[in-house]
Amino acid sequence: MSSHYWIQAPLRADRDRLIAGLVLPPVLATVSAHRHLRGPYTAVGTLLRQIAPETLRRDPALAQRHRIELQETTPELAGLVPAILRPLEANAKGPVALSRYPARLHSLRVCHGLVDFIESHLAGAGEQAQEGTPYTLVVTDVEHADPTDQEFLAVLLRRVPARLLTVVVATGLDTPPEQPGPVSESLPQALLAHTERIVSSEAESGPGSASASASVSVSVSSDGDGTTAPDELALAFVESDGVSDDTAVLAAYEALDPARRTALHDARAAVLAAAADAEPSLRLGSLPYHLERGSTRASDGVKALRWAQTRCKYLGLYATSVEYGRRGLLLVDADEQAEFWWEFTRDTAVSLAAAGRADESAELQDEARRITIDPSVHMKLAYETGMLYARHFGPEKRDPAVARAWINQAIAIASILEDPQERTFFSVFNRNGLALVATRTGGIDEALRLLDEGIERLDKELGLGERSWHRVGLRYNRAQANAMSGRLDDALADYAVVMKFDDSFSDHYFNRGNILRRLGRTEEALADYEHALTLEPPFPEGHYNCGDARLELGDITGALAEFDRTLVLDPRNTDALLNRAGVHAELGDEEAALRDVATGLELEPGHAQLLSLKGRLLAERGEADSALDALAAALASDPDLSEAWAVKAEIAFGAGDLETAAADFDRAIRLGGGIEIRYNRGLVYEAAGRFAEAASDFEAVLAETDDEDARAHRASCLRGERAGV
């Protein structure tokens, strides 16, 4: 039986020896995940640079489908795929002037797109070779991987079976630590769930092993050019970009004179800088690594880290943005390099919040307040702290009143800024934050007033084209506020303006689709959901909404495919499991429906709708007692669940208990049950001889449908009523 493998040993030489002892399919690639090399997506980029050109040549359609994930993870491939177009940023001076940043889950979506691409590569390679030919991917140095590579490996291990691609993950003896903050796909959990674990024995690290021999001291000898062996070893460490774990190499590097060590880093940085135009990913890994250890660390090192942080924040790689920011803060002096200090501080705090690490963001913001007396900085910190209390802290710490206090402070400082354009912009920007606080407390009218005033003030006081991204942002926020308050036509009008300037953002189409759905325009909503999926790497919410819309339109087969895709991307999505179970039941596949119900209840044992569906399925199998147990559990979780009362009534009716059946149907209808439940209650009333009440129910059914059975039962009940039976 094929398996993924997790190789654990103290040093790389030990791991290589263990891997060599495995019987594996042909190797697709062996890549290092060490973040010193290329920063985020080090392993991914190394793999894609090897396989993507041929894959794209073989199937050109993949270039458009995967353009986002290929460019964002591996910039060297940018010339092979269509450019990512973001109209609002076309005239911006740089990636700082943005209308929006990606959601925290964007990197997970990228990983799913990458796995799709790799599956396409494997399918194409299999066609050229032999159907189903398996391959092996070896990924080393995973204990030093950036969070992006860890997330990718977790998705890859879960989604791709070893019979297609055997993944060999090599780490040190310790389990790779879980990343701080919310984790969408856990590598430690994926390793435990999806790999066979092979750990080196003590004997392999004993006196005669490669590990031991690597730690033996090396005698100093002189070459003809005067270079000593230890110097060569130290040079080897530097040229490995700090990834070598050979103990002799490490010892030689650490023993170097500091000036000599700095000179080696300078020389290596010069080589990498010359190569970075052709290989831009070097700017996220080895180039800043060497510059921050070189003689110009306070200038070039700071600039390199700032570029890397800005790039990662732009891509939504918030954990990596935090790392670069903290490295940068170690190099800058808040007094001498105030601008760099503030940029590192601001983007690190914002990235921490976006990564779900609000407490760390708050600590950094408090530290910044203690360092500076710059009123502009205090204004921006007040706004960011307000956002922590409005949206980023967990429910137990979120506090709209405290958020309002901080935002009011930001508004007050903005009102006394000297530059009139800055005063206008930040006054409006901060009131936009106040509008968000208002929506969190039900103050939709206040939020709309603030947004209307902001739009009017920007149009009046700033020139045409200035701060365009913020003008669009205000419209976007007003569209959301209008949608929240039920002003759906106004929301659509706002989205029309937003999408005129910014038509490349999937959220706009997804949100507009939700509004159209609420208006009953389901076909238009489905078109928007489908378009949203073309503007972003795969995300489960898009496929789920497509499935739900298809269900409403009667496309059962299409709905099933969408729910299947949703659960590939998010196996823990209980709503998708519920809907897919319902589709299976409608298609007559009772066993598949029960499997989905069981999976959903393992994830959420008290899920009322899953329990209700379980009761219905068991009742249809004739297992009335088990069905009633499930329905009792459903109603314990949600006493107002109409469908559970209806199924309970059907069981009572089948058992001849007409009084209980009628009472349960009454309860289901009072809770919003539809025409089908009204029809079934009519049958109960008819069986009980309550002909007038039964006829009334059948008349209600006929008012909405042309159901022949309802018409026949109504006629029978009217005859029974006239006969006085």
C-alpha cells in the first residue's frame, strides 16, 4: 500500500540516508523548503520552476486558470501566464497605495490552486507515460519552512493520494511547530494523519555516523593561494545561504573574524543582487538574509527587508510580513530612521491583526506609543487600535464602545493636521472606521450618514483622481451597509459604481450575487458566483453558493458537483455536508446521504439540521425508534426547527397516532413550514375525519400549486363534510 512519508533525523545527511533506503516511485523533484533561500513559497517555487513551463506548454488553458497562484508564488513564471490586472492600482506609485489587501484565507486558496495545478501536471505526465504512473516529491528542511510552504504541504498531503504522488517530508527530530494565530490547514496534524513516520535510531547518530563525523574538528591547512580550509568551510556556509547544517561548516563560520564574516555576506549579496532581476524571489529570501548581515545592514539591509515586508503584505502573506517587520525593527533606530521605524511598525501591527493575532498587534501598538510623540503616528495608531476592538479581537474582548473612543481620538487629531489635503483625507478615512463601528452596534443609519458625508467631502475637497482607491472603498462600504439594512437596490447601485472602477475583485461579484439571491434573481446570482471563482484561486464559499443556487434552479447534478468541490476544499464544512446529503437523498442514494450526515455529526454533534435529516432518512428505512431519537436530539438543539417537527409528525401519522401527528404538524406550520407540510397535515385531518380543516389545508396548497392529488383530496373532504361523516 502506497504512503506519504515523514522522515525525522537530526541532520540532513541522516535524512538523506533514510530516504535513500525507501522504495519510491520515480522522483518528480527534490526541493528544499528552507526560508533563507527564497522566503515564502521556497519549496513551491523551486518545484514550479521545474515543472510549470512544460505543463503550460502541454495545456495552455492552465495559464489563465492558475495565473494568480503561479505569479504570486513564483514570480519567475510571470512571463508564461496572463498578467494580473488590478485597475485601481494601475497608476499607483507602489504596492502601498492599495484599495484593499487580501483576506487571511487568500494564501490557503492559493495552495488549493497550486494542488490543482500539480494534479493537472500529474495527469498530463501520466498520459505521456503510462496511465496512473506515480511520482515522488521530496521536500527537505521543512522545519525551517515559511508558513506558506507549511500550509501548501498540509493541503498537498491531505488532497493528493500517495498512489499518484508520494510526498516525502524531511524534518529534524522535533515536530514542526504550529504557526501562531488561527491555522486553516495544520502541517503537524497533516503529518500525523497522512504520513508514515520514520525516525532515525540512536545508532544512526552514534560515533560512526555521518552526524558524528561532521562534528569532528578539521585541521587547518593552507592552500597555495593562502586560503585556509576553515575559511573555505565558512565560505561554504555563506554560499549555502545559511542553510547548511554540517557542524564543521557551522563551526568554521562562527569562528570567523566578524569583519571577514561581514565581507563574505557582502560578496554573496552582490552575486544575488545581480541575479535578482531574473529571479525576483531571491529578494524575499537569500538577498535580505545576507544584506542584514553585511556592512550596509542599516541601509541596504533595511531597504531589502522593507521591500520584502511590503510585498508579503500586498500578497496577504501576513505571518511572513510580520517576520520581515520584526527583523527590520531590529535594524532601525526610531530616532535616526523614523520613517522606516514607523513603516515597519505599522505594517507589522496591521499584519498581526490580519493574521488573527490581535493581542500581539496591541502590544506592538502600545510599544510604539511609548516611543514616539509624533501626532500623525498617534492618530494612525488610534485608528488601528480602534479596529482591534471593532473587528480583530475575539468576541470576549471585542468592545464597540472602546473602539469608538479610539476612533474619535483619531478623528480629533486628523482635524488639526496642517496639510489641508491630509486633513481632509484622514478625517474621512477615520470616519469610515467610525461607520464600521456603527454597523457593529446596529447603527446602520449613522454608518450611512458618515459614508455619505465622506463621499461628498472627498468629491468636494480633493481633486479628481486623488485617493481614487479610498473613494471606491467608501462606496464599497456603503454597499455593504445598504445590504445589511435591506436597501438592496441601493446596494446594487453602489456595487455598479464600485465595479466600474474595480472589476477584478472576486468579493464584489460574490457579494453582489448574495444580494441578487435575496432579490430572487437566482440565475444572475449564479453568474456572479461563477465569475467570482474566475478572479480568485479556489475558495469553498464560492462553490457552496453555486451549489445552493443550482439547487434552487433545479440543477441537482450541477449542485452535487459544486458541493463535492466545496468539500474537497473544506472537508469540515458542515453546511456543504448537509446539502450534499440532501441531494444524495433526493437522488435515492440513501447510504451516501447517511455517510455525509455521520461525517457532519462527527464534526458538530449538535447540528440540528443534520440530526433532523438523519431522522428523516432513518424513518424512510423503517427505523422509527432510531429516527425519533435523532429528532429528539435535533429539537433539543433547536426547538424551533420546523422540518424536525414535520418528520416527527410523519412518523406519528405512520404509526396511527393522529392526535400527535396533527399537533406536531401544527407546530411545524407555526414555525414557518411550507406547502408540503400543509398538505401532509391535510392528510392527517382527513384521516381523523376533520374534513373542514383538511379541505382548508388542501385549498391553501392549491392556491400556490396545481397539485392534482390536493385537488382530489379537497373534493373528497368536501363530500365528507356535506355527508356529515
